[in-house]
Amino acid sequence: MKPIVLYNTVRKNNIKVGEVAYVYPINHPSSRVSNAIMVVTSPVLRKRGRCFETENTVYVWMEDDVAHDLRVLTNQINEATGGTTNEECHY
């Protein structure tokens, strides 16, 4: 199963099947992908509205203000937990 990654774009982004997409990921699980800067995806395989799929990932679009709030919250959680994942937190 492919991970589902929330994303947003700052400008109008015309995502097309067969081409790479330029997006700001919000919750990409790979340590090789920064959730703080724009990234280039692998070519888009399928697209439906603002959701699209690449070879390894399904991307779901999120409103700018919600994406900003989620980034702030994620940073606060990472600072509070030392960047651990849910599986690593034991209370």
C-alpha cells in the first residue's frame, strides 16, 4: 500500500499525468524528503481532481491555511517528543 501524503502548492500548479509535479509535502514519511521545502515528485501516474498518484505515493491536496497550521503543529510535536514517531512514544 502506498503512503498518503498531504501537500499544498503556493502557486497554481498544473499537475499532469506523465509529468513530474512540484509540491510542498506536509507529512511525507521518507527521511529523504523534506517537508519544509518544495519537492519534485516522480512522474504522475493518475490524477483525480487535486489528488494524484506517483510510483510510490498518493498525494492529497490541502488548503494553504490548514497546511500551515498542520506544519506548525507537527513542528511543535517533534520538538516536544524529540522527533519520535507514535510507535516510539510510550506513556
